[in-house]
Amino acid sequence: MRAKQFMLLIVMCLSMVANAETNKIIISPKHSDIIVHKTVIKPRPVMVVDRKQLSCVAETIYSESRGESLVGQYAVGHTIMNRSRNILHEPPCAIVKQQYTQKHIPKEDVDEFYSIAKNVMIGNYRNVAGNSDSFDSFKNIKHPKGSIHIGNHWFYQALKKVA
């Protein structure tokens, strides 16, 4: 009887793996029953990042914040994406070409800045810039209430949404 249960358990486990399900298997000690509680895993949607857009965001992060901490670099990236997705509803390249400096990234830094840009674009890193759509590094001006200060930059909301 135990051999049958064991074989059934193996077959069930293999089918669960194939069906992308998480299961809690309970073998009742008093009965010869096997109870399976199923939880279906919903696959995470595949995010496709356009290489041109990735390049624009990576070059802008490099140009605007290469001397900042990693958090500051991510904040610059999130500000670009906030402006792109939530305010102007245009691709990142259209945003950065209007507003920011872009320089080619040196070969030794390409992987680092492309990784930051990709993580920002697909949402793998928490948004430390909040709803900010603008940033600057001016110290002698009054920044709007609610501004976030990270490193040498101030992050704030300055634009109104375009319908």
C-alpha cells in the first residue's frame, strides 16, 4: 500500500511541476489518503524593453548622475520614466532628447548603466523618486514642498499631466 502511495505522490509531483502549480501535499497518517491543496502560480508578464529606449534612458542616467550613489542613479531613471509614462505619455527617447543631457557611456560602464535603466524600465527596483517628474542640482533655489533630496539632486513634481 505504501509503495502505491509513493508512486502516486511522485507522479503528482511531476505533473505539478509541469503545470506550474504550487501544491501542499498532505498524507493522512490514519488513512491512506493523499490530500493535495493546489495554488496556481500566475507567471509574471514578460516585459519587452526596446533597445533604443533602453539606450536613451541608460545614457541619460549616466550623463545626469554618474557621480551619484546607486539610489541617486535609480531616482534619475525613475524621474525619466515618471515623465514618460505618467505625464507626457511619450517614449523615453522623446522625453530625454527634450530635457536632459545625453553622453555616450564608456565601454567599461555600459553594463552597469544599461542594467540600471532596464531595472527602472521594467520595475525591478522600487521607485525612490516617488511621483517626481523633474530634478535639478541647484542648491540656491527654493524647491517645491515635498521635494526629495538624494545626493546632489532635488526631485520634485513640476509638470501637469497631458491628457
